[in-house]
Amino acid sequence: MNMLVIYIAGRKAFGVASVRFELLLSTILFLSREGMRNALLRVNVSSSSNSSPRSRLNKRPLEQEQRIINAALIPIAAGMAMAGCLYWMYASRSAQSPESLSNKSAPYYRLSLIVYIVAAWVELCVEPLFVLSRAHVLFKLQAKCEGIAVSCRCAAVVATLLLGHYFTIAEADNNPLRLLAFAAGQMAYAVAIVAAFVRYMASELDYPIWMCYMPRKIVRSDAGLENSYIGRSLGSLAATFVGQSLIKHFLTQGDSMVMAKFATTDEMGIFAFVSNYGSIPARVIFLPLEEASRAVFSKTAAAVNSQDLSKRPAADDKANARDARQVLTVLGKLQLLLGAILTVFGTLYSPILASLARQTDAAVGQALAAYCLYLPLMGLNGFLEAFVHSVASRSQLVRINTWMVGFTVVYMVLAVYVLHRLGLGSAGIIFANMLNMGLRIIYCRVFISAWFARLGIAAPQLSAMLPHPAVIGTCLGSGAVIVAISAAFSHLQNSTVFQLLMLALGGALGTAVLASIWLYEQPFIRSVRRLRSGNLGSIKTS
């Protein structure tokens, strides 16, 4: 779908929508609702004291349900205020950026900006229904509503782009509706997800939907208990999570902030193209591994954190720590194997893949190759931070967040320098990201070593994570063959037939690498199978 959208809309419009507009959208949504969503996870609907037959007969929400509704209405009001402030900031900045307001370079930019902001607020209107569905564990309903909304967004984007293309018969970068199409898609998503939740939650609740949007003070009949809308404890918890969401937003959106401020629309387009396609392995492979490892670490190592430092670690604590070390070693080796494949094949085939995607600029191939080098670091950092956050105490987490903010500041300063001063474009941003990930990996490594040392156990060793020499040799040999053939037939680089033949060669060499892993990494493969089955005993990597 993204390929079709980039082809019809053009890379620059795709970049503006993916960087500037998405940063605006995520800022409104994330800062408005993320803290409250996390706080409401602590509210137990089943513990409501207002669950008498009379309350159900009167068709009113239970006490805890009403508390959830009251709290979920706050992001709607907060989002409205934040939307107005951000529109003023974007509009004032756009006044100083001719390429943002020029009818030729970005038609309907201001209108698209308004539609995006309104769509963000409309999407926030689903919050009471969303948090109630989560409180009642209606995950299938959530997935169904999300699927409907995504389909509507895709249909609206493509339909608007085709409409502009049909009436102008112009090239992609001259489609007058290219920015408005993304705004229309976001509005379609917002309206669809609200409508879907209203439709399906109406059959799940015992009271009318409109009551989910009516705040009501909870009157407590018990002596000594205050009458309130959400309660002091929930309000304090929500405030804490809002503060954490500010830090998290700064950490996750640092690259978009730099790009939105300092990059040209073409650099944004390259970055958006590379991050959308280059992040496929991250979403398909690395993210599930990170989530699974987080669950495993929470079970095997979190209990050790409560051990009194003045006492000798118990045998069970040491056993849990050894299990955690084995899991770390297995995941580390898996990440290094995936990283070796991405480094060899991803970097060497990036120009061909970019060309087949109709992105012939050398800058696209360079950025895609840099992203292939960045992905292994992202995967390695993912499971290391999963371990650290699973075993760290609250005070340690505060210190960790402080370090992460410091690393992000270093990254943003370097990113601005390579982008604004050195003119390295999207590839420079990715290399700055690599430095950021490297610093975070080093910090996690130091923390993990200290954690195991406290228990008197050796930390995981890099030597145990390295692939078998035969696997490394096969990867290096495959890379040498690809480089040699590419150099010998450099005059055919732009030929589609040659590119397809090179892809076939890459497939054959990739099969050889996988075969070497199968032949020489059998103990590791058995360890992965045991890990998937939840059997942490006797896990070995070599």
C-alpha cells in the first residue's frame, strides 16, 4: 500500500505527511491520552461497590466504570487545548517556510494541517469507549474496530490521490491533492474508529452510549471517603504517568523533531521511505522478540530485584539469574545472526531495492544501506533494555530515564549538525541514531554486568554470542561474491534484467548462509526451540 501511495503522491508529500503531520498527530494523541491510559490500567472494574441490581436496573455505569469515564474525558479536553496551541506553532513556523505554503510546492498545506488537528481531536473522542473495552478485556472488539479504521484510512488516501491524479493528469509531485489526501485518510480513520466503537460497544454495555460522555461525581456512602470524579490516588498516578509520557515522547520522536525543523521536504521523503520499508524487519522480527523477551525476563529475573543487598542471594535467586543469563545469551546470538545477514545483504542490495521501488536517487540507496546497519543495533538495544526495565528498581528506572534523555540530547545535537552543517541528509540522521543506540547499548551492558555481579554470577559474554566461524565465513564470502559481480558488470547496474539476476543470486547466497546456520548452529537452534516452549533449563548456545 505504501508503494502505491508513494507512487501516486510523490516522495516529498509522503515525507511531509510522515514527518511533520505524523509528529503533530502523535504529539496531540500521545501527550493527551497515554498517561491516563496507563493509569486506568490500575482500575479494576470488577471491584466496584456499585454493582447492585438496582444500578443495572437504572441503566447507569457502575462506580468504577464511572470513574473510568470521568478520567477518560480529560484527554478529550486536554487534546482540544493542545491542538489549538500546536496549530498556532505550526502555522507561525509555516509563515517563515515558503516551501510549506507555496501553492506549487505544497498545495492545501494549511487546510491539511487543520484537518489533521481536527482528526486528532475526533480520535480522542473514542477514549471513554476504548478504556471501557480494555477494562472489560474486549481485545477482539478493539482489533476489529482498528481494522475497520485502518481500511477506511487506506481507502480515503488512495481515493483522494486518484481523484487529484485523474483531474490533473499530472505527475505524482504535481498532484494538487497530495497533502490533503493524507489528511483525508486520517480524518476517515478517526471517524471510522469512533463509529466502530460506538457500534460494537453499544451491544456490550448495559447503559446507553451517551452516558459514556457524561461526567458524574461519585458519591461515596462510606464514612471517611471523599466524593470525587476520579479520586486523589488515580489523579496522582495519572500525573506521574503523564510526566513519564513526556520523556517517552521525547525519546521516541527525537528524529522526527529534528527532521521537521531542519530537513527539506525531499530529505523528509527519503527518511520516510527508508523508515517505512527499512523498519519492516523491526516490526516483524525485532519487536515481537523484544516483547517476548520482556515477558521472559519479568518471570525469571524480576523477583531477584527484591533481594536485600545486605544478605547473601538465595539459591532460587541465583537460579533465576542463571536462566536470565541463558536467555540473554540466546537472544544476543540471534540478534547477531540476523544482524550479519542484514549487514551483508541489506547494505549491498539497497541500491537495487531502491531502484526497483522507483527511487533512483543515490541518496535513497545510501540511506537504506545505513538503515540496514542501524537495524541490528536497534534489535540488540531492544532486548537489552527489555531486561534492564524488567529487573531495575524504581530508583534505578529514574536514573536510567535520566541517562536516556541525555543520550537523546546528544543524538539531537549531532543530528542537527550532520543535517544542517554537513549536509549528509537522511543517512546522517540514521548514523546519528546509530550513535544513540550504541550509547544506550553500552549503558545497558554496564548495568547488566553490575546486576549479575551483585549476585556473584558471571555476566553474559560476547564470545558466547558470536556465530560459528563457518557462518561468519559464509556471510563474508557471500558479500565478496556480490561485490565482485557488481564491480565486473557495473555498466549494467541500471538494467532491470541484471537487477533481477542479482536478486536471484542473493537468494541463492542467502540460502547458503541459512544452510550454514542449520549445519553449524544446531545447539543454538535447539535452545531457541526450548525458549519458545518456555523450557529455560539446559539452554545452550554452542
